[in-house]
Amino acid sequence: SCVPTGNCSVPISEIISVEETELNKKQRNIGKWQKMTKLHAFTVYYVKKAQNHRWRCSDVTFWCVDEHLCNQWIQTLKELLELQKSRPKQLLVYINPYGGKRQGKRIYEQKVAPLFSLASISTDVVITEHANHAKDNLFEVNIYKYDGVVCVGGDGMFSEVMHGLIGRIQKDSGIDQNNPKASLVQCNIRIGIIPAGSTDCICYSTVGISDPVTSALHIIVGDCQPLDVSSVHHNNTFLKYSVSLLGYGFYGDILKDSEKKRWMGPMRYDYSGFKTFLSHHYYEGTIAYQPAKHTLGSPRDKDSCRTGCYICKKSEQQLAEQHMDCGLKHEEGEEEWKVIKGKFLAINAVNMSCACPRSPKGLSPAAHLADGSADLILVRKCSRFDFLRYLVRHTNQDDQFDFPFVDVYRVKNFQFTSKLSEDNESNVMDIGKKRFGQFCRDHPACCCNIVNSTWNCDGETLDSSAIEVRVHCQLMKLFARGIEENCKDEAAYRQSSAEQLL
């Protein structure tokens, strides 16, 4: 069903609201209508799609002299909107007023709240006052009365809300998060991201743009995008969840250095990135992984994850069939582990492409949002020049895995142990206290002691250099629809796919 707007049509699913409209004198004095004594009108607010996945709220007003006909239209459209059961009616909103450029509160009040009000969505708003405020609050409130949780901030704010929501669901379901082999309970309360931080990678990779209005409209129309989540453990102790990047070596070192320079703002990442590149540290360790045999795609194919992704749907089905056929424990125990030892400049595991404006393709262009796997990227020790060539490929269209020192695998589980942990059989408490003697690349005679790297877990540091990671297929859901294909003739496409109303 759709509403005509000139020469195109809009699906009911993309109408925001319908309101009766009072026509003023200026509007009434239009051509043949100026002699009419009484006009009746209604306005349809709808999603207008612009370039680069940007959405905007547009409107069109219809008027006529027949009051009954006008009311019929309004009533019919409102009834059709009521049938859109996936739309949220009540939301819990967390705003980080300190993140990014400290614009979260202003962005929400000026750009988002008016749209929620227009769509008749009621909200309970919490302004966070300290780290983990949202996470702690989610363990206390009655989350089940809400249709979703919205976070206004950057990737850090999203991570906090995600940890609170998933943790709460596991607690209420009696699941021990410290058990790395526990089957976690799916979180059906959707999370919406209103980007207002210094990094909005998750929003960019799931919507296609980092824009508050676009994200608000995705929430209003009730979009739903399942998302894989990786759990990170050490010695049967739960550490973190990750949905985008787990990075050891290069990306871990950048994060660790940039944390000391928060006063620089977003520019700190450029500074720390350049400094880390010049230091050119490599780290020795062992990686064991289980291949994701249930997935249809591979990291080096050209099948990008898009709205309604066929690979995600089929991979989910095949994974479910595997579990039913032989049981989760049996299947995990029987499936082979592959082991790789080496010296690495970077070890990256990504659950999504990790695309952003600077790297439009991301760290793994063909990674999928909901196929129950992660792409494990190993960058072995190489020259500075070769490593620079690899980094530059993230900004252009060349195959970034086409280097002899880069390996990529699609995995469902993996473990990493640094050489330090292997040699000392250390636990999580004394990893940071011990050092591993390693020859510097540029000064092989000096025997410099270089500390282990740090794991970058979605922009937060993890000091444990021995971890166990498991991908949980579609553990949570976002108010998003993935990145839509660019349709050259969208108006014609909509006209053919939508039925005309009345």
C-alpha cells in the first residue's frame, strides 16, 4: 500500500505519520480553491531517500471540500500504520553528553526528539553522568516495557548499552557469562544508535551513513537488523563483547597511545596512528581457530553484506541445522582447530566490514553482519614500506588481502596466546607485570624489552594477551536494515513494487 506523491509512491512502511491539517488563508487562496468556503486537508509525513543512504523527513498535504472523504483517508492511513507491528511505541534513551564533540544532548533535542514526537513515540530519557551509567542502569530498570533502547553517542556509548542489555538478558535467563561455551540467549530488544561521537563505525557499517536524522528515521519505521556478537574470555572469565573490531598489535597500540591524549580530541587517532606506524612493533604468538564451514561466502569474494542479505540468512539456517544434527558441544569438540604460530604486526578479527568515511570498504569488505562468523586477518612481520602499502589499500578499491604477508580466514571461534603467556603460563593478573625479551626490528643487537600489545575491543582496551573468542550468531538486533543497494531508478522500482491505495 502506498500514498501518491506527485509522480511516485511511498510504501506505507516508510510513512512516519498522518495528521489533520488546518489550511490557512495563504494556502486556501490557490487557483480554483479560493472561491471555496471550507477546505479539509491532511498531511502525510514520510521518508525521503537522498544520496549516500541519507534519509530525510518530507511531507505532502492533500486537501478537498468533502470532509467525510478527508476523514476516511486519515482513518484508513492511520489504521494501516497501526498494522506496522515492528514500529516502537516506547523507547528508553541514553544520552552521553560528554562523548565526541559534546553535542549528544543538542543533537537529540534538536534533530531526534521532534521526529519521535511526530511519530507518537514516547521516551524515557537518561543523561549519563559517568562511565557505565547506562550499563548499570539497564540491570535495574524494567527493560521489558520498552520496544527498544536508543543510545546517543559514539561506538563507546553503544558498547556500554550493548553490554548492559545482553548482560541483563543473560542474568534474567540464568546464563553464566563467564562460561565461554555457554549458549547465550538472543536479545530481542532492539538497540538504536544516534551517532554523536568521535567514531561511529557501527552506525556507518549498518546504515551506510553516520547521520542522526537518518538513524532516527530507521528507528521510527521499526527496521530490524540482526547482528553477530563475539564474546571474549580469559581463563573462564568473561572480559568483553565485540561487534566490530578486535585488534591486537597495530590497532591495539594506536588505542593505548591515544587514550593518553584524549585532550587532543579526534585528532589523537591520527597522531597515535602515525607514531605507532613509525614504531613498527611486531608481536609473537599462537593463533588457533575453527573455520566457519557453515557460511556460504568467503572473505575474498565480492559479495558485500546488504539489506536482506542472502548469505546471512542461509548461513544462519545452516548453522542451526548443524546444531540440531549433532548438538552444539559435540560439534565443537569434533571440529578441527587449525594452529598458526608467527610474528605479527597486526591481528584483527572483525564481525562487520568496519567501513567508515576514511575507509569506505573497511577492514574486511565482504564481512557479513549476521552470518555467525568473524573474519580473522593476520598481518605478518614485514617491512615498513610493505605495511604502508597494506594500510593504503584500505582507502582505495584494490584487494587489501593480496599480499604474501597477509592471511584472512572466516572463523566461528579462535584463541590467541602471546609468546609471553606461553613461556610463563601466566594468568590474567600478571600478564601486565612480565615482559618478553624481543629483538627490535631496526636494532637487532639492542635486545630491547617490548611489552605485550593491547587488544582493541570496539575502541576499548583489553590488557589480557591470552584470549578465547567465540562468535554468537545474531545475538542482538539493531534498528537498522543493513546497507541498501543503490537503485538507479528508485521511483520506477517503488512504483512497480507497491500497490496503489484506493
